Amino acid sequence: MKRILMGMLSGALAVAGVVGLSQTSPSVAAAMQSVQTTSAQQRGPGMNDSTHAGGQVASVDGTTITVTGRDGASQAIQTTGSTTVELDGSTSSLSAIAAGQFIHAEGTTNSAGVFTATAVHASTTAPQGRPGDGGPGRNDGTYAGGQVASVDGTTITVTGRDGTSQAIQTTGSTTVELDGSASNLSAIAAGQFIHAEGTTDSAGTFTATVVHANTTAPQGRPRGPGRNDGTRAGGQVASVDGSTITVTRPDGTSQAILTTDSTTVELDGSTTSRDKLAAGQFIHAEGTTDSTGTFTATAVHASTTAPQGRPGDGGPGRNDGTHAGGQVASVDGSTITVTRPDGTSQTIQTTGSTTVELDGSASSLSAIAAGQFIHAEGTTDSAGAFTATAVHASTTAPQGRPGGPRP
């Protein structure tokens, strides 16, 4: 819950966040591959999920590009004869990709975890802003993006993550992609998400050389509450009407989360019922989205207080007095030792009353094993010992910024 776990780690709370409650409330899970693969918020080098990958190029060996993510982890990006390549906004080829460049790739991940790119966007200079940021919502002198509000002639107006508007000018030479395929300006429509590369003149006018558009919101931050993709949703509760929870996401948009009699509910780490949910709380939900876009929750994790950290952060790797997490290094009796994104270790104590979930289902401490990713809620005593009231574990790394768990 961009305020709870990210995931469970589905963002990330994966997101790294989701994280990320990228990338706000204390409890949830957001998971997917982030070290190997991750924005409605981020794209650009360093965003890694099952349909996007990137980072700084470490090497190019034949058709394989190996990149280093922000967390120092490596990822192999496979290319094929049909993979399109751009370098600094211009059409290029794989032979032009070299160590030290920064890339963002779009593609698919097979069941073995191998990422194959349909499109590779490379740059000889590091993106501005937080390393690896970009895409919708990232706006600086050479990049701009967000959700399309309108298209008027050659001008695309987008709404950024902070709710502000920006005009993106295009010209006859601006190249356009939609969902990874070559397209044109006439295909860009309100509601899509874009990432544009270009220049800003002295008057502050941004003119795009390249526009990358998507019909669906990119994954990544938010993580936790506020992180919303096909398997997770969340934000601050605006209202509860029967079985429907309406939340306000970090970007100000609303989302309806449907619940059923089989939906499990937690409030501040303890099992509860749907009637305990109220406006003002922060939630992260796990579930499914049907073909009409309706999200139905299998599990709802709620909190009465907003999570600490950057808005939208949380999930595995987020560590403060009431939350802790990372990748499990070992389990010794009632003590779980995790490795956080910065490489430091933390011990998480459990008791007989600590509740445990694994991949969204009720479980037990005996099921927790090295290599899993966890987000824990609890308390820290005066000696600095953290004791968990609830542990949310995942067998896969959370989505969000590369590296999954993060503090």
C-alpha cells in the first residue's frame, strides 16, 4: 500500500517498488521481476519489468546487450533481426550500441525469464533526474512525458505525475511509436501515456524529436498503495460503498477496487473485515483485472497512516521504525535476516502471533526461505530490535526501479 507493500512482492510495491505504499502506506506487496526486468510513471534507462528493461550498457556480445541497473545488478537483453534501434533519437543499428551508453528497451519476457527486445532506445548521455527515471511524468530539458490530455494539431498536452500540464511540440521530422511499433501523430490520443525526447528552447518550449506512446500505463512507481497495474492497485481511500472501494492514486486519478466475500482484508497488519475500511486510510490491493478493466481484489492491505519515505514508496526494502524488508538471506528459528538494496543486513524478529503471507496467501514462518523478498510491519524497540506483526513474502522480486526491494 505509492503505500504499502509493494509487493508482494505485485511495484514496485514492485518499486521498488510497489513502490515504491514505487514510485505509500504501510503494508503491501508489489512484486514482479525488477532485477531482471521494470512506470504510470517511469521509463528510460533503469526501468525494468516484464515488458521493459534498461540501464547502463556494460557490454554488447553479438545480439545480447548486458546492462547494469541502478542497484548494480546485471540484466541480459536479447535482440533479434526485427528489433528496432534508436541512438540519441535517430534510427540506428545494434552495431552502434556500446558500453557506457544508456538504454531503455521494450519487449517481452518468456517463462524462463529471458527478455527479448522489440525496440531499443539508446542515449550517449545519462538521463537527467533520478538515475533511470524518465517516461511519462519525467520532465527536464531533454525529456518530457505524462498522460495525454489532448492533441491539437502538432501539440500534445500531457499531465505529469504532479498534476501539472506540459505542451509537447512536434514537427514533420518527429518520429512516433505506439506500443513499440512505428506510428504517427494521428494515432496519439487522450488517455495514452507518452515519453518524449527532444529539446527545450530559451522560451521554455519543448519540441520532440521522438515520441514513445503506450495505450496502457507503464509499471513501476507508484509502488505499494498507489501502484496500479493489472494485478495490483491502491491509493488513499476516497470512499467505501458496499463492496466497492474507491481510491485516489498519487496522480490524482480515481480507481474502483471491487471486493468479494472471499477477499481477505488487513488493517494495520491485523486481519479485519471490509466494514473497517474507511475514507482517509491507505490501501494496497492484490487481485485481477478483467477485459473491461474492472479490478477485483483477492487481498486488501490497509493502513490508518501514510507510510514514511517518499510518497508512494514502501514494500520490500523500505525500512523505518514500523516497516522493514529486503531479500531474505537466511531464516534462523524465529529470526529472518534480509539484505537491503544498499547491501546492509537487517534482522526481523517474529513471534507466535506474527502473521505470514507468501505470494498473497496465508502461510507460516517455515515457508520463508532464502532468496524470497519480504516486507514486514511491526515495531522497533529502544535497542533497535525490529519485531514483526505481519510478514508479506514473495518468491519473485517486486517491480519498481531496478533492484526490487529498496529502503
